[in-house]
Amino acid sequence: MSEHAGRAGEVYRDDGELIGQLRESEPGLWVPCAVFGSPLATPRSRAAAEAFLLGNGLGYLAERWEAREGEDWVTVRIVEARPGEVTVSYADYGRPDLFNSRRTLTQPSPSELRMG
């Protein structure tokens, strides 16, 4: 385990800020995940998954994300992220009924939230 890895697969920057998590998908393969647990890339070695998080930092929080609303995927922006939970703001102009409203997802699965 490197100096950047913490408990339960958490990865920290040199300044101590949590930037993501590592989840073992099968023996020897790890998925780099967001602070709140959503997958960010395909499985790879633990060292490569950690390097992915360290190389990308928290930039993934500013990316376009989509949340599931019924059968539709709706564009959202992340407004707050913490271990196991993320709050999103709906940013899809095609859904005026949701636009600018917020929703908090606990332990979001890939069927609820994905990078768009």
C-alpha cells in the first residue's frame, strides 16, 4: 500500500484530502471510484487505479454526470460529495420540471448515477 492509500481503499492527496476510493472488482483488479463510490474507470491493477485517481484529482466532480429519473437519464452537476453520498443539481434544460432542483443520493449505484 502506498503512502496515498488509506483505510478501506481510500486515496488521499499529499495534503490529506480524500480524492477517491479503490474497490476490488476481482482478485488483483481494482476500480477507481469517486469519493461517493461511483466508478470512474475500468478495473486495473491497484497501483494503476491509485495512479488514475492521483493523476485526475477531484476534477471528475466538475464533469457532466447523469442521474436516472424513471426511464430517462437527466444531466446533473455535483454540488456536494462525501464518502457514500452525493448531492446533485439538475442541469438539463429539457427537463424544466427538475431544472435546478437538488437531490441527494446515498451509495449511488451505476444504475442511478453515471458520468455523462
